[in-house]
Amino acid sequence: MSRKFSSFGTTNLESRAREHPADIPEILEELQHRKSKAARQLADRLLQLKGRPFPPEPKQEDLLNVSISPGSQGDSGEKANRARPADWQTRFQFPPTPEQERAVDLFLSGRTMKISAFAGAGKTSTLKLLAATAPNERGLYLAFNKAIADEAKSTFSSRTDCRTTHSAALRDVRPRYAFSKDKWFNSLNARQLSSIWELKRYNAGPTALEPDMVAFLIIRAVRAFMQSGEPCLLASHVQLMGKALGIIPSAKVALTEYVFGHAQRLWSQMISQGSEMPLGHDGYLKLWSLIEPKLAYDFILLDEAQDTNPAVLSVMKQQDCQMIYVGDKHQQIYEWRGAENAMETIENAAEAHLTMSFRFGPELANEAGRILKALAETNVLLGNPALQTRVVPSGPSRTVLTRTNSMLFREVMDALGEGKLPHVVGGTKDMIALLRDVDRLQQGESGSHPDFFGFYNWREVEDFVAGPEGEHLLAFVNLVNQMGRGALWRAVLAAAPDEADADIILSTAHKAKGREWTSVRLADDFSSVKSESGRIPYSEARLFYVAMTRAQETLVVDPVLVTAFASNLAPDADIAKEKAVSHRAETVTASDPQVSIAKPPRTNIGTPGAMKLSPALSLPKSKQPRSPRRKRILGIF
């Protein structure tokens, strides 16, 4: 059969089917030769007609006027009011809630807007609703990861492009640069850079940094720049860590200047066509922000806006189309790696709220609501009245969420000890990387993991964790010394690769974001986040809120812990100030006759990865750090 309509686009084929129903068999034949999503969807619609005429497009007189809710006008991305089709509610499996209708009204008004959605409050279904109410417009949905983007492609309207931010960036940037595949996608590690540039040992006062250490700091500075919203690399992007934190102040200044100069050189080579230095994924994302692209869409839906990469956010702020920022400001849990909370920083935007969770019932909503109230949230989290989610202090649970990787290791070992096969959400790659560096360090070799930056044997790590800069590693070091790296290796390698095959599911709270399970237990390490004054940082409360709202039927959590989080919070800035004062007090030497300060006991401040251990997990006396040596490493003397 000849392809009568081979020159027709999918939109023209749809119009032809409406105007000439007799041509539908030939149109279906033509659609069989096409692989696009729009073609497949049109074919499905035509097949469902079963000989009936194609429904006509709604006429102007059949359209409802938009009810515009009060709200601020955005200063960019404004469009003329859209009309809402009379049959819009019939397009969805469930009737929209009043809050969703409010969101639709704001969307149809063409305003820049924010949708603040509590945990499980139907965020994704609301976004699909918005896209479907503008079926003739081009939309872009930017998902948090590839799995979410792939799922969205099969459920969003055909004219909504569903991508990750990296996918969108590469599509726009790649035609502008004649880079090789290796330059686009390869990554660079410290040892490679050290070898390529033939870096030398750097003397930072009394402390010597090996070439690999220096290279690591250079790469880290460039990465911080790539993830930022800054148009150029700054000295503030240099981030000292590990052993480098312990050098004397004057040496820190000189080291920062040295690393900054080499970071500028590295970025210049990364974006140079004449250099083979790889750019990598963060690199082309940064290039995307620097070229200031104008995206050819009528509207953009930015998901998980509370944890937005600043480079991505700078692109979004440049757009002339309607912007819809979607997220929950209380689920921001990646600020420690530079993420920006667009739900708080975007101004002059109308706002809609989704406050009722479809994931869990009123009992859990009330408990999570206590945390939200402590975080100064004025809206009330409502639970689904059709669900009876229990909050209990103890009991069995198939899923366990931990705050730290150290506790994750312990839960894996405990599960195996009970004869249960565990599965680790997100895989065991991170755990294996940590253990590989333990092997290297205990054999007197340098590690490559960021947590072990600058150390060349295990004893140095043990010394380091005795000080305030190393508190985040204390729990893991204690676990290794108590259990032995061999036992930890066997436990990690025994984990089930697939969740369906496991008896118990284990995850950190960070990896659990966006997920849900029937029953969830929160591990004991959430109780270890108080500062020296007994206050809990806001950032830790947000992580706790994310963790407790993953449960559908049962949440196992200590009620005392919930009360502590609900009643004893302090802004992160206040906790940081408190920590700085405490650190200064600890570094005052007792030899000064004018100073007499009693050192307060060390407690964890709540840095990512920190945890408080029971006496049973403390270092044995033979492994206790030697004070004079520790002070020399930290640069106190």
C-alpha cells in the first residue's frame, strides 16, 4: 500500500482524521511506520473510536471562563489567560481536589507560580493535570532523576517534553561545541590530574599535602563552581577538607590561593576544544547556564524545586515562558552539597498549596505536622481519612531508614545476623567505596574517597576523628575497629541486588526521598543530632520529616524522639555559630596563664554522616588517639 499521508505531520494527521473520518484506516496505516510518542498516542485514540466519528475540538462557546485566584503577578514569564475546556475533569481517573483546582486556575492565568506540596500530597498527578489543561501548548517537565523522567514520558500529555536537567542541558549545549564523546562524558579523578600536570608536594606550614591531595582540592573547587549559580570561578569555591582543615590559618590562606589559581586553569582546559581534559556531566550543565539559553516552550514544570542545582535555577530564571516551581521547602535535604531552595528564593510568584497527603492517614499526618509547625509552617498537613496509618514505638517493619551510612552498615549486619536477606536502596556502591579505602589505609596506602581525603594510613584517620573536624567519621571508624573490615565486606557483598528478593529493605533517609513503603522503622541514629546546647538544627528536622513520611500503614518511631524534634529546634546558622564558638574554646592552650577554660564535652552537631555511639561501640583503649600527635596533625602546635 502506498503511503498517502507520508508527508503529513502527526498534528496534521489528527486534523485530517477529524475532517475526513473515511481516511482513518489509511492514517492508521501511516502511523504504523512512526515511532514517536505522539504518533503512538494518536494511533491508540483512533483505534478506540471503533468506527465512531472523531470528536470535534471544543468550540469557544463551550469553554469555561477561568476563575483567577488572588496572587502576585510574576515579573517574567507571564502569558495571557487561557481558557479551560468544559470537559477537563473527565480526562482524569480521580476528580481534582479544591486545592488542585486552585493550582489549575493559577496555571491557566499564565502567572509564574509555585506549588508547595507536602509529602505524598499528589504533586505528580497535579503536574499531569496542569499539562493536560493546555493540550495545544508545548511544555517541559524537568524531573529529579532519569527514572522519574522515563515514567513521566508515558503518563504526561503528548506535547509535554519530560527530561532530566542534564538531558535538557546536553541537547542545547552539544550542538555548540565540537567536543568528542569522551570529553562530554568522561570524568577526572585526582590521581589522573596529578599525573597529567605533574603536581608536586605542597607544604602547608608544618603539614605537607601530597600531589593527589592538592589535585583533589582543585577538582573539588571546579565542581563547586559548576554546581553554583556564579558566572565565574571564585576563591570562595575552594573548599578545604579532611587533613587540610587542620593546617594553621596562614597556611590555609596560601593554600586557598594556590588551589584557586589551578582551578581556573583546569576549568579553562575543560571548556577548550584543543584540550583533552574531560568536561563531564556537571561541566555541560554549567555551560548550559553560561550560554543563557531561551527554551522554546510555553511552560516549564521544575520538579523538586527545593533541592535545585543553582546552575539550573539560573537557567530557569532567564526564561520568558511561564515557570511553575514545584516542591516542598521542608524536604530540602541537599543544602550541604550546595542545592538552593527555589521554593523560598523565588519571589513575586503566585502560590498554590497541596496539603492533604494521599500516602498516609491522619495519625501520621498529626505527628509529621508537629515537625512542620516547629519549622514555622503555617499550613496544616492533613492525612487521607481513608487510611489508618499507625505510629507505634516498637514492632516489626520490612523497611528501615537510617540517618547515616555507619548505621546502614550496622543494620545490614544485624539483618544478616537474624537470618534476614537485606536489600540496600540505591545499591552498595557507596559502601564498597568506603570499604576499599579502609583496605588501602589499613595497608598504609592513601585513600581516594572524599571522607578519607589526605590520609595515608588508618592511624591518621583514628587520630583525626578525635577532633571536631572529624566527628562525622567517628561512628564509621568505631564500627570498623569493632567489627573488622572483613566482616563488613562479607555483609555488604551478601546484600540482595533486588528489593523484591529481600526480607528487609534498608536505606538512608537521603536515598529514601521520593519513595514510600508499607511499614517503616526509623533507626536509632536520628537521636544523635543535638548540639552542645541541646538544640536540633532545622536541616536535621527536615531530614527527619522526610524519613517519617515514607510510611503508608505503619511508622515505628520512638515518641520521645518525635517530641524532641518538635520542641527543640534552632536555625542552622545559630547551630553553626554555637559550633564555631565551641571550637575556638577547644583550641585555646592550657599553657596560657591568662586563660582558664574548661572544655565542654564533645557532642555531635548534626553534620551529614555524624552519629553518637553507645559505650559499647567506642574505640578500645589501644586504639585511642594520642593527644600530642592529634594536636600536631590539626595544626594547633
